[in-house]
Amino acid sequence: MMEKIGRYQIIRPLGKGATAVVYLAHDPEMNRQVAIKLIRFGEDSAAMSRRLRKIFQTEDAIGRRLEHPNIVKVYDAVVEKDQAYLVMEFVDGGALDRFCAINRLLPMHRVIGIIFKCCLALDHAFRQGVVHRDIKPANILLDAQDNPRITDFGLGLNLHKDMGKDSTFVMGVGSPAYMSPEQVKNYPLNHKTDLYSLGVLLFQLLTGRLPFRANNPATLVYKIVNMDSPSVCALNPNLPAGLDPIIKKALEKDLYSRYRNGAAFAKDLSAVRYQMLDEDQTQQDLTRFERLRKLDFFVEFEDIELWEVLRISVWRELSEKVTLIREGDNHRKFGVIIDGFVEVSTNGRVICRLGASEVVGEMAFLHPADTERHATVVTLEPTLFLEINSAALELSSEEVQERFNQVLLVKLLARLREANKVLAKLGQTAVQGSLSASSLGLTPPLELL
């Protein structure tokens, strides 16, 4: 590893991308640690080298214009014959992409606080005439005090100006998943494209998934341009309802309907934040995860799938004689008993009593058309119940949907077998056949299996 870049003493590498390497270094003149992004110009691509030189020639001026606590400061930009490097403020923290996985989501109030500050940072940049054009988790650092620091400002702006394309496509530093409809269509951009991308990031930090998913870029672009995003509250029922219209407005395809600036976006976020608890939910999530892990119902679920179950469900503590499901109602909610007992009845007559790890309400969920409830479920004692939101489950990953379908089918078949045993005790003596179908070499019909 090299020891110096210019006057800066290299300490260690921080990361490597498609075109650049970022180092942690020491600035002896200012006696401070800095981050240095180094790009070497390749002889095999003279055109790209010329474009990269232009980027670095203007990056310094752009970076110095942006003085905001949530934007990474640019100290210096140096362009040499074979390389160029950008000297920036060192933020001692990782990027937001580590909190996008379903099993590593931040508590809601922290997510709202982070995006709120990003809104103000983008608003400041817009007032300085700068548009980022490449807002995504990897370009937002998070320090120990939950302060986001947006980095790579000016890079997207200059790439667009010099090359007529977006940095995500040109530089190969990501996917189009965070791009606005106008961005993927290569239309002229303004600051509202950054607000759209920030809305995508907010959606992902709250749900653990992107609003638009596809197996190939072409399908993804089609969805971004033509389809509405799903409701975040459907994907995560624990979120306050006020978040849905905020994200919908941020993800508007029509520029006139989208937020006019970052300040307006931030104002709406501040209005909804009071609905959230200002406590760290990490320990609560871990405790609940471990409790579900011990239930027989979830024994076949992978850890990552179980984390997703936590996000699409609601934890309910119920007292004695509470009606969970009522005959005649129409809905597809179902759930799993974590602790306690319930009684299942129809027409006032008891069918069965169920305890921990048993599922209730699955019949209406599994039926393709009939959502009417044909049984009543009442708690017999204080009961802890995991209510699965069927709408959220239908929007969840294919793996989780398949896992639920398999487990529910096994449970249903087991109950049918038990019901058959009860019916057999009430039935007449069966007719005894003289020969079995197998002894005659015949395949028994399906209804006899």
C-alpha cells in the first residue's frame, strides 16, 4: 500500500469502488484526519480520463459552496497527470446501506430523524444551485450521534452536465433503484429528483425493501415510470398512518405534485414524528425474535425470514374473553398464539381449544375467494398473539410467502386428520373390503387417499 498521496500520510483504506479507492489519511499541516478519494486515469480510456478530470476540476468549488452540518466538507481537489484525488472531511461511521436489510432496520424515530436532516441538507444544496443526482444509502454516512452526512455532492451534477447521463449508469456505482422517473427517462433534472431518491431511501429504511423490485433493469425502469409504490403501512403495520401520504408525495411521478423542496418534505416529517416512541426498539426486537424462534410454528423459518415476519406483524397482548375473530365478519387476518389459550367455536358450539404455537384464522387467508369468517375465536386467559397482516404478507418476499403457505398447509392437514378421528368415533362401523387396490395393481382414486 502507498504511504502518501500528495502531502497526506495514508493510514488505511476505507473502501473501494468501480473507479475510486477511498483512504483514511492524516493531514500534517492541519493536524487532522481526512478521507481521500483517489482515481487513477486509465490509458485504455482516454475519453473517460478527460471526463474524470473535468469532474475533479469543478468538484472543489462545488464542495466549498456547501457549508452544512449534514454534508461532508470538501477540503481540496487535486488533478495530476495520472491521477486525481479529493480530500474530504472524515466521518467516523459507516454508510446507511448497512441498515437497509430487514433484520437490521433502525427504530422508526431514528429513521425519521435521519431523513429529516437529509431533507434540510438537500434544501441547502438546492439554494446553492447544486443537485446531487445520486442519492442512495452508500452516499449517506452516519456518525455515532445519528447525524447523516451526505457525500459525493457535485459528482452527479457534473457528470450530468458533461456527459448527459446519470452517474449511477455512467460510473457503475449502483442500480437505477433510487432514480426518479424523469432520471431513468434521461429527462432534464432539477432538485426534485433528489427528493424522490430520498423518498425511496425512507421507504427502504422503514420496510427493509425497495418500493419497486424486478429481476432485470428493464422491468425495474418500467415499474418506476408506470406503477405506484405500495403502502409502507401495509408493509409494516407498526408504522403511523401519517407516513403513507408523505412517502406517496415524495415518490410522485408528476413533478408538480412532488415536494417543492426539502424544507417542505422535512416539515411533514416533523409533524408525524410525535406519533413515535423516542426509545430504542432494538432490544425489544431481539427479545421478540428470540421468543418466536422458540415456537414450533416458526421452526422451519430462516432467521432472515423470521425478521421479516416481525416487520409485517403486530404484537398484541390480550386479556381474558377478548374476541379475536367473529363469525360473519369479512377479513383475512390471521395469527399465531405466542402464549395463552383460545377457544374456537361455531354457532355457539366449541370446536377446539388452541395454545402456544397454534395458528388461528388461516382458513380465510388461504381461501382464494371467500373471506367470510365461519368460526369465532375468543381468548380463555391473558394471551399473547402475533397478528399477521395479510396485505403486508402478500407484499413480502417470495421466500416468506412460500414458507407461510407450506407451514399453514401442514397445520391444516394435521387438523383435518384430527377432525377425521373425531368423526370416526361418531360414525357407523365401516364396511370391510376383501381386496386392496394395491394388491390388484390399481392406483386408488384421489378421494380415497
